[in-house]
Amino acid sequence: MEEKELLEFDVIIVGAGVIGLAIAERVSRRFDNVLLVEKESAFGQHTSSRNSEIIHSGIYYQTGSLKAKLCVKGNSMLYDFMCKHDIDHRMCGKLIVATEEEEIGELESLLQNGKRNGVKGIELISTEEIKKKQPEIKAIKALWVPSTGIMDTHGIMMKLEQLAEENGATISYNTEVCAIEKKQDKYQIRLLDQDYRVQTPVVINSTGLWSADVSNMADIGEYKIQWCKGEYYKTNKYKDMSCLVYPVPNSISLGIHTVIGLDGNLSFGPNAYYVDELNYNFDASHKKQFHEAISRYLDVEYDDLQKNTSGIRPKLQKTLDKPVDYVILKERNKPDFINLVGIESPGFTCCLSIANFIEDLLEE
């Protein structure tokens, strides 16, 4: 059997979600020959395009964690990027609301956590102040988070793709990695249904839902990803709300919150439950759960809720000794294998700060 042609690259990035695109844009400033491969026909076909399109502040995450540091830094970087490239967005802020006395302590804890993380402008506000910001909201107290916003995720990814290609990066869609083999000081990568192989001293795994699988191809780590699905419902009852509204978070998610589109349309979500297969079909059996959760802070009739969309996010399997954080590290040196595993929310907000973090790892 004739051996396939072997092409050489300085860096190969696997996965063209927003993280892969941001890394490609960043590292292609330093390296002449960068390849980004993606098994789908276009960028961001999964988690990067099936989310709330919200710019997070960094208020929720454990102080000192990668999530906290990268989110706070990524928040300001992303606003600067969107302003520079004229990408549609709005810093609308959000209210995290307490609807009963027992939840006020959680707001106070979040306030202190946010301050430790360096989130600016956060404050506890009264019912009267809540009504001034969003009259329809039912709450006895709220945490005001001004740096939260909404964005055009497709516009950001499209601009990152353009900038990476202008830097000289090659982006290859419909290109699926099927094997990774270490060969002395390089990795050889086999690609499904391609008439060539590729070789590089640096592999960066940014495959999101499949990040554990790609890591296992290189015999690295014992990571386990759980797929967590969520749906979104929409309503025509409200439009052009001034800010986002969140309940207090729970152990698996930030709760069913409002989602404001840049066109002013309003939806709610996501819920959260684990699944074993990649299926974006809408499960309408959770509508009662949605209605009950939303009705705690906003009056909406059951029939006002209509099916909208769904998404799946990669959750790294929890350990008992510490909260789950992002895995972003250089697993091997010379050749370098850099893993990004469990990059769920606030991953989109962190895309540019993660790219900077990867660049620093490459310099070590």
C-alpha cells in the first residue's frame, strides 16, 4: 500500500470552534506554517454556536481558578475586540435575583467572590432599584453585574477566521483526525478520507465535546467528558428588555435565565441534563420545569413559551477533592501536546484570553 504524502506544519490545531479560531489567529502571528483542522464543513458548528451569546463577568468561579482569571481578562479583551472590529454587541448588565429570603445569603457570597475575582462595579440592590432597571422583574434583592453583555458570536468567529487566514494560517474543513502518533520529536496525524498525512512538533487539542477522545488518541490522560444538554424557549410577550436576569445558580448550571437577542427578542434557558448521544432534537418534556423556573422572577403564561433551540456543552467529570476547572496545559514537551479539556461556559468569553494563555505555554 502506497504511503500517503506527509505535509509539515509548525503548529496543528484540532477543532475550529471559537477557541480553536482564537488560538489560530494568535499563534499564526508567530509561526509561519499553522494548520487548523475541523471535521465539520464550517467553524463553530457545536458548542460555539449553540449557546446564550452572553459575555460573562467572572463572578461565579472559584477565586484563583483558570475559569475566574481567564473570564475576567477575557471579558475586557472581547469587548475591545468587538469595538475594534465593529462587531455587534451590547454591555447590558445582568441582575442575579433573589426571590425569597433564603437566597439573599447566596447573593452576598457571590458579591464577595466577584470582588475577589476582580469583577468591577458589582453591587447588591433593593427591590426599588431592580424595578428601575427592569420593572417587570419580581425579586426582593438582586446582585447587579454591569460588565455582563450580549454579542454576535457568529460575527466574532467569522472575524477570527479572517484574521487567522490573513496571518497565513491554513484552515481545513471537512478534515477529521483519526489517529495521532508520536514519532521522535514530532506527531504524525492521520486524517479521515484525505490523501495526505500531516506532521508537526506542536499539537493543540481544542475539540470541545471530543477533547477527551482526541487526547486519548495520543495516549494522554484519563479524561472523561460528560455531555450536558440544554434547551431554550422563546416568548413574544416581552421584547427589548434592558438587562439580563439570572436566578441564583445551582450545582450544575447558572439556572434558567433570560437571553436577550441583539434584535431585542427574548428567550429563556438553558436547563441542564446529561446525555449520551449528540442529538440537538428539542425535548419538549421540560416545558413545565421552564415555566416554573421563569415564573419565579417574571410573569409569563405557559402558552407564551415556544420551542427555540438546544445545545450541548462538555463537562469534565467531577472529582471529589476540588471543584472542576478548565484543563489547559502542556501534556508533553518536545514534541508539545497542549490539551484544552472541559472548556464549557464561560469558554466563549475566554476565547481571546485562552489564546494568550496558549501562546505563553508555547514559549515555556
